[in-house]
Amino acid sequence: MYGRKVKLRFIFLLLALIILSLSTFLIIKSLEENVVYFQSPTKIKTLPEIEKKKIRIGGMVKKESILVKEEEVKFIVTDYKNEINVIYSGVIPNLFAEGKGVVAEGFLKDRNLFLATKILAKHDENYMPPEIKKALEEK
Amino acid sequence: MASLIGFYSLIFGLGLSLFIIFFSYKNFKSSNNFDARITTFTFLQLLLVVISFIGLIISFINSDFSNETVFNHSHTTKPIFYKISGTWGNHEGSLLLWLLVLTLFIFLFLIKSKKQDKNYRILTLLFQQVIIIGFFIFIIKTSSPFNYIFPTPKEGLGLNPILQDPALAIHPPILYLGYVGSSVIFSSTLAATSLNYISKEWAKHIKIWILLSWIFLTLGILLGSIWAYYELGWGGFWFWDPVENVSLMPWLALTTLLHCILILERKLLFKSWVIILSIATFTLSMSGTFLVRSGVLNSVHTFANDPQRGLFILIFLFCLIFLSLFIFFFFHKAEDKREYNFFWLSKESSIILNNWFMMYFLTVILIGTIYPIFLEVITSEKISVGPPFYNKLLIPFLVPFLFAMAIGPKLKWVKSDLKDKLYLIIFLIISLLISIFIIKNFNIDFLINTILVTAAFYLFFITSRDFFIKKFNNLSQNLAHFGFSLLMLSILLNNIFSTEVITNLRVGETYKSEKIEINFVSIDKNNIKNYNAITGNFKIENIEGDMDIFKPELRIYNQPNIVTSEAYIKTNLFTDKFITINLVQNQDYFNVRYQIKPFMIWIWISVLLITFGGIISVFKRHEN
């Protein structure tokens, strides 16, 4: 028969293999569950159905569209082709302003209304979501 | 003028590399002693890079706007401190700093390694020169900090105000010392591999470099985290943002390496593993620079950037990885398997276990960080991976990790048993009881939180006990592990007990809830050199009737025209009270965020303790 050492090494290898495949499975599975997709207003208009998953939308804040109330903030995100209304309550980052780029995370209510749970701050005042940049360059 | 000197210093610095390589090659072939001229040339190269760097600093101080970098990132009304820190607050300057640290470390290495073998020293220098030349070319070709603008502009564009902050002024240099410090580990490991020089003595000599780089990296991450806490106004200290992840990944690799080198030093085991980890640490540091600077990352921190630079670093990175893998496979001789002779319950196996966990954490973070990039390239779908992903995958594994960390150091080398270790069980019961007592009063997920807090308390008690039992025998390790347990405890308790109120208020209005009353009394306006400040006066009364006055501030910078929130934080040993305000353009409502964050200060203190562990280890080494 095989010696004790060979057996031990075999068990060790088997264990390593099991752990490896298990953790790969775990990682991939939670990636699928926790990934947040990024959409532009134009893309949202063409979505076949409204999912309940969390998404991010990006675009420019439309001029003269911000309205602050006690409980919430309303504004319109545009990519210069299509627009979407956003309702948000929470922390507003400093660089959030009319005519500037914005990325918001939250849930779609319908194709015209987005309920945001978070507005992301950008370090750079010249930041523009890449798709908007593209859209502007095409103009 | 200063820019001109700076630029030519860079060119000559690159030229010196040729001399260094030539003399090194000659010296390598001959059987003479180490050629002192090589050290001289290395020193000259360092000097030239220092001159170039000082040239850039002077351009910044004098607001010389004929220099493009200065024009893009400075302004005459900026305080002198931030003019200087603006030097490395941008892409070009920060790369020059990279180069400076690269040349500094190799020079220090040469003068500190005189007892080592001649050929090993020369080869280390040569590998480092490969990296240095790469960065010289990168800087001169794609991101020179000394580009001219004509006609000279009257005024600069100014530094992003959120970077105008003391913590962030010193954060890049410290972080880079850690990042780039790993280059010496990388070069010397490659040199030692090709010369088959890896031995216990080598491990002892390289350990100090690993420690140094680890200390700086830890401090650098801490500073960035503290800055994010008070300056970004989010009140958190870690956001699993790609930019943060790329600094955590080399840290994990470096920490693993630090543990492995201990085994190598004592038992001459895990040679291959040490080599792989050294390569991984530096590669991860470089990829970090690549990912942050190229703009491929979809990060909330996104800085302005240029894809051509990214491509250069990417190609350079692949060359280095290829080179190191080549050396690893062709020169590294497999270890004698008989050496692997230890029982499953021993210090060796506990360190292996630690490595496994660390590699798992590293893999999760790596996948979470680069998966979005791959997906975008392949399907052009834009995604982001947020905290839930990391929490779900990392937290469950933290529990066995903490237990292993508590028990591992108690084991002996080669073979150990658990006799006379009744206290391990007693402490477990105590920790469990305390955790249940703490958690049961709160309406939160009971099971997972109890287990987590138990594990953290367990490590906390066991490492605290060591301070008394071991009489500071192994103080550095003890302190670092104790610090880590404190870090875990404070993070957990902070997460569990933090509360916050977010509301929009006009001046004079009051927010009321069952627990708290926030009264927005008034605002003051002030003009300061390069910004206007709006200070809000708040009275906040909690349920016990304690009243506090808070003065959060809004700064409207003149150039560039950006608003930043300055958080007002009341800190004591138990809790931080944190308030920020923000004003939306053309609206009379202020966005107010008030947070109560328990044990915040202990998060910073514990990381400092961990770092002190490393520092003590450096000094202990020196005495021996």
C-alpha cells in the first residue's frame, strides 16, 4: 500500500482543490449578485423591461433642474439625447451642481423616474461620465 | 530657469544609467572587489533626480506658469505649503517622486549591503536600473513635468481643493515610499534567485527592507483613510473603491511576505513562495500606479488622465513580469522536499494557514477590482463592484482568520500540542459571553455579529495576555497582532453602533426626531486668502439632554471654483460626532449630515500600534 506520507499529501491536495473550487464558485456567484450596472438615460429608454436590481445612472445634471426640499432633492439627468427624473434623499456631494457630471446609484421606478440611494462624489471638477464625453465629442 | 535645470537633470540622470550599467557589467565579470565608482554614479544619479525634483518644487513656489504642470495645478493665491505639496499632487510630479524614491532606495541599498556578496549587489543594482530606466523614459516621453507653455499664462488653474489638506499633502510621499520600497525587494529577490544566493543570511538582510516598505505602506494607507474620513465628508474610512483596493493589495502581499521571510530566516523553507510574493508585491504596486493613472478604473476618485500613459506602463509592467517569471523558472532550483518536515499543529503550518487566508483576501479584492475592466473590454457593459461583494466574501473568512491569528503564535516550531493551554478555552468562553452581552441589546443580525465580535475579542484577550506573560519577549509581533485585534474590534463596533441623520434644513429651522434635535441657528461668512468660508452654527441636543455646538464649514474656492465641505468633528475616546453641510447651487436649503461614530479614534490608534510593531522590529534588528 501507499505510505502514510503519500496518503497525507493526497488528502492535502484534495483539500486544496476543494477549497479552491469552492472559493472560485463563491466569488463568481457573489459577483453576479452584487454587480451594479451603469446605464445612460438613452439606454434606459430602450430597456425592454424595468428590473428591480440596483443600477447606476450617469449623465449631466440639467441646468435649472435642481429642486431641494426638506426631505428630498429632485433633479434631471441628461445625456443630451434623453433625460430622466431623479428623486434622492441623502448626502449631496460638493461637486454636485447644475451642468456638471453626476453618477447616481439606486433603483428605476419607470423609464422616466429614478429613485437614487446614493450620489457619488468625484474628485475632479472636470469629471464627466465617459459616455457623456463620447456623446459630446460626437456632436 | 528652474524647470530647465530640472529637465536637463533628468536627461543626464538617464545618461548616467548607461555608465552604471557599463561599470557594473565590467565589475561583474572581473573578480575584483566591488567597484566604488558604481556607488558614486548611483549617488550622482540620485543627486540629479533630487535636483530635478527641487527644480519642480521651485517652479511651484515661484508660480512659474510657463511650466505646464505648474500652470495646470497651481495658483498664486494658494498657501505656500500647498504650492509645495502640489508638486506631487499631480500625475507628472508624482511620477518624478516615484523615480526619486527608486534611486534613493537603490543608493541606500548599496551603502547598507556592504557585507553581502559583490555579484549579488551588482545584479540587484542592475535589476533596479531596468526599472529606473523604464521610469526615466516614461517621464521624459509621456509625462514630463517640465513642458513649456508659450505665451506664459498670467494665472494657473489651481489645485483641486480637496487635495489642499495636510494629511493628503504627506500621503503620497509616504505611500510611495512603501510602494517603491518594494522595488528593492523585487530587484534583490531576482538577483538572489539568479545567483542562487537565497539563504538564512539573505532573509535576515532583506527583512529590514520588507519591514521598511511595509511600515510606510501601512502609514500611507492610514493617512489616505483619515483624509477620506474628514475631507470627503462621508464619515467612512474605507469604501472598497478601486483606488483604495490597489493600495490594499500590495499591503496584503507584503504582509504575507513579512510572515514568510520569518520562516525562511529560521528554517530556510518556502524559498519559491518568498520569490513569488516579492514579485507579486512590486507588480501589484506598479499595477496600482497603472490603474490609478491610466483611467481604466471606474472609480469615484477618478482623476484626469491620459490613455497613452496607461499603455506605456502596461507594456513596461508586462516586460517586468515576463523578466521575473523567466528568472524564476530558469534559475530557481526546486527546494529539497525533505525540509518540509513539520507536524500539522505547528508554527509553520499556522503561518501557511495565514498565507492561504491572505491570498484568498487578495484574490477577492483583485477580482472585484479588475473584473469591471475586463467586462467592459469584452462586452462594453459598464459595471461597478461595491461593498456588499467584499463584505459577503471577506467577512465570513475573517472569523477563522482571527482565531488562527490568536492561536498560531502560541504554537512551537516543527511540532506542537495544546497541553497547558486551558486558557485558550477560558478566553473563548469569556469573549463569547461579552459579545452576547453587547449584541443582544441591539436589534441587528445577531448570529454573525456575535461570532465576529467573539473572534475579535478572543484575539484581543490572547494578545493582551501576552504582554504580561511573555515579558516583552516578542514585543513587535505582540504589538502588531494586538493592534490588529483592536482594529477589528473598533471597526466591528463602529459598524454596529454608528447612527446618522440626513436632512435638508434652512437657516433657523430645526430637525426633530425621538432621539435628537438639530437646530440650525445661523451662518457666518468669512473671506480667507484663496476661498470664502460659510460656517454654520448648529445646536444639537440628544435624548439625555446633552447639548453640543457644531460649526461645520463650506469653502468656496476661487480657483478652481469648487465647493468643499469641512466636517466639524468632536472626538473623544469613545465616540466621534461628525457633522457636514453642503449647499446646492441657487437653493436655500442646506444638506445636513450628522453622524455618531463610536470608537472611531481607535481605528487610527490601532493602525498606529500595528505600525509601531514594525518599527520596533526594525530597531531590534539594528541592535543585533
